[in-house]
Amino acid sequence: NLDEFNQMTETVKLNAWIRTQWYDETLNWNSSISSLDYISVTDELWTPDIEFLNAGGLPEIYVLNGGMYLYPDGLVIYSKPVVLKFSCSMELHEFPFDIQTCKLQFGSWLYSDRYLHLQAFSDPAKRIDILESFSHSEWEILGINVSSSKEVRSCCPDKEFDLLEYEMILQRYPH
């Protein structure tokens, strides 16, 4: 949900669910000797340090029980609701018929691509969910694009870090 688009400060506040998944081969089990399809685990399990790199503040994370599931093959699925605040520079030449493009960038601070491969879900339907009931009084979401790239940082010029960028395209209702 688009909670806020503050045009004076050029910041956006989104209410979202972050969903990640990875495999941990050390946590698999023989499903033929157990009737469990999955188990719910706590957040004491290792999780990748995926950070919201262009955040305008620390994400607000709701406190919920559960949200992390472990499957027999070592698949871990982690889903958590967050409120993300970030900058979005506005282009107002066509106001009030303007279209704004806001970008959210995610990556790891610690793990280079040698240890962590960050990629969007291969199924486009799983990359972004926008509820059919979504509505906002001023903005319509025209689309969301996802791209991946690599970044070299000044700390580690011999290493590359995976990045995911979500580009949200918003059109103002000209009422």
C-alpha cells in the first residue's frame, strides 16, 4: 500500500511485505521418515543481510510470530511486513498530468556475489503483488519493473555485490 507520498520532502512511504527465500542444505531432512511438510522456525535462524539501500530511515518492522518456514529440502521462506520510507525525486514539468518513477534498491552489505546471489523470483507474478483492492486518492500505480545488477564498492574493489532494483511508476490523477 502507498501510505504516503510527501511531495514537499520528496519521500514515499510504502506498507509492504518482504518475501525472501533461500536454500540451506544443512537444514534439510528426510521427508520419508516424517509427515511434516514444513516447520515454522524462529528468527534465530541465519538470514541474509538484505538491506534497503536507499532507505530514508530504518524500516519499521511489525512484530509478528512466525513468518519463517523450513521445508525438507532445506528451502527457507521468510515473509515479514515492513513500512519502507525512501526518497523519490519528482519531475513536475507535466504537472498535474505527471508520471513519477521511484526506485527501491536492495542488496547485501556483507556478502559479495561469491557468497550470496540475489535475484528476483523467476515467475513475474511472484515478484510484486499489488492488491486488487489497492486505491489511492492521488496516485495510480502504472507498473513496477525489477532489474538486477552488480556493484563494486570502494571498500572491496576486487568484489562485486548483487543488487535488486524495483522501479515503481506512478501516475497522478489529474482531478
